[in-house]
Amino acid sequence: MEEYVVADLVKSNYIVKAAILDPDGFIIAAMPDDEKTKQLLSTLAEVQYVTGNTSQTTIIAEKITIMINQLAKKHALVVGCESDSNLGFVRQSISIAVARLDGYLQSKKE
């Protein structure tokens, strides 16, 4: 399930990277599925663990904008998009993905 949601995000306009992290910060699914992407997104996701109770954190850089979203059961969704992206469209896509993932994670037995 996680792989499908990540793949759908990367297929949408503007989004170039996406990953889902478990509560320990390990990547469950990522697109593109390469070490450079995984290292970048997992490093940036650490910001979410430091900021605490926020549901979404946005990091705006020169070449990429990163959005980190809190998911159910302390998982995180990290999305990277082009710096000139339509952030409203990106946030809408993320909102749909978060709803899908939260429902899945809450129903998943540990």
C-alpha cells in the first residue's frame, strides 16, 4: 500500500520525491528508489521529530521544497517538489495521500 501511495504522489505534477518513514525514521517506501533520495528525505524528516506536535512542516530551499507530514502511529510522509511548484496543488495531493495512509496505518495491526 505504501509503495502505491508514494508512486501516485511522484506521478502527480510538481512532486519529484516522496517517502514514508516509520516511527524510528527508517524508510518504508521511497520514489525514486535510490540511496541519494532516501538519505536526503530521511535526514530532512528529522526536522519533524524535533518540531513536535505540528502536522506539517515545510522547508523551502533554493532548488527544492520539502514538506513533512505527520501520519498515524508516528509515521511520516516526506515529499519533495520543485521550487517553482504550485504549492496549493502539491498540498492537495499530499492531503489525499495522508488520508489514504492514515486509514491504512490505523487499520494495520502491529
